[in-house]
Amino acid sequence: MKKSFKIEVDCANCANLVEEAAKKVEGVKDANISFMTQKMKVEFEEGADPETVMAEIIKKAKKIEPDFEIL
């Protein structure tokens, strides 16, 4: 399952760091962040709970970029 999220991230480097961190979260098959469009696309692994996975992604993202938000 793939989902797209509108996000807020302050710089392109932070977007890249958050993307790399998101890819390492259990339950994520692939993740992609576009700084220019402020969107994040996440492909979840089969059987993964999207809410649990997104909570973990947000937790990791906030450590990298405290202002990171999913709108």
C-alpha cells in the first residue's frame, strides 16, 4: 500500500536525512520525500499497520528536524 502525505520540512538536506531515516523504519518498503513539493510518499510492507509505522517515522523525523510536520 502506498500513501502520500503533505509535510513541512525546512531544508532540502533535512528532507534527505528524514527520507533515509524513514526507509529504515520497520514496515516501510520504500519512502520518498520531495522538498520542492513538500510531499512524502511511503510504501508500506504487506501487513504493516500504517498508523504505527507513521508514528515511528514522525518520531525519527523530529529528532532530525524538530519542526517536521505531517499536515
